[in-house]
Amino acid sequence: MPTFIKTEIKPNNHIDLLLKEKIPVYSFPVSVLLKMEKEILGIYASIHPLSYYRKQLTVQLLPGQNLIRSHHIAQLKNGQSTLIAGLLIQARRQYTKHREVMAFLLLEDETDLFEAIAFPEIFRQYFSLLTKDALLLIRGIVNNQNGDIKIVIQEIKDIYSYFKKKM
């Protein structure tokens, strides 16, 4: 097995490790780099995937729309309409008393975690988007019951399709 390192002993008994050959350096697109970080480390180390798209999302908003971050949810009033983006961490399905499927979603953005609820009609309409690590743009209503704040989903878009057709 060839070795790429050679040693050199300096007069003061210090040993320097030198490369015999140059090691190739590879450059990756941001999306590939993020995918590798998540696969190898289990976390995003360099940048949150949403940070990569946030500026583009803000530019694409229609007049009057405001994209909030999760740490601002507590400042919104109960029943207030909101638009928020997040990375889907977990989707927990549950049956209603009428035997319909709904979902409780756990998402994160660059600042915090937040929860959203997809009631049966919304779940049926958007279930194909609810995959782990999906970047989602959610339009919904703030539901604050005893300090337990959730977003009741009205519409979901995956961020990639949002650039093609605005909400």
C-alpha cells in the first residue's frame, strides 16, 4: 500500500510530516454537501438547508405576505394567519374519532423547532409532500391553547415548487 506521507527530521529533533503527492480537492454543490453532511454526521454542520433558500423565498413573496421564523410564533395572536418555512423532522399520523387520518408535524428552521397540524382534508391533499427532511412552506393559522402553540395548516408547498408557482 503506497504511503502519501513522508517524514523529515529537522535539526531541533522536530519531525515534519510532508505529503509525497498532492491530494485532490473536490468541490461540491451546496445541495450535495448538505446531503453528505446529513448522511455522515446526522446533522447539517455548515449551513441549515433553509438558510440557502430563505433569501430567495423572501424575494418571491406576494405583497402583504410575511415569512416568519419559528422563534417569532409565540408573538403571533391566536387565530392569526402566517407563512412559515421548515424542514420536516417527523410526521406522526393519528386517526380521528371518524377514522380519518391526520398528522402532527415537527419541523425546524434556522432558529427553533415548531409544530403544525394537518387535519384529514389537508393531510389527504398534501400527504405526498410529508417526507422526512422535506423543505416545506406552510400557510396556516396560529393555534395557541394554554401556551402550546401549533400552526393549523391550510396549504403546504415544497420549497422547490414554490419558485415555480407562488402561493
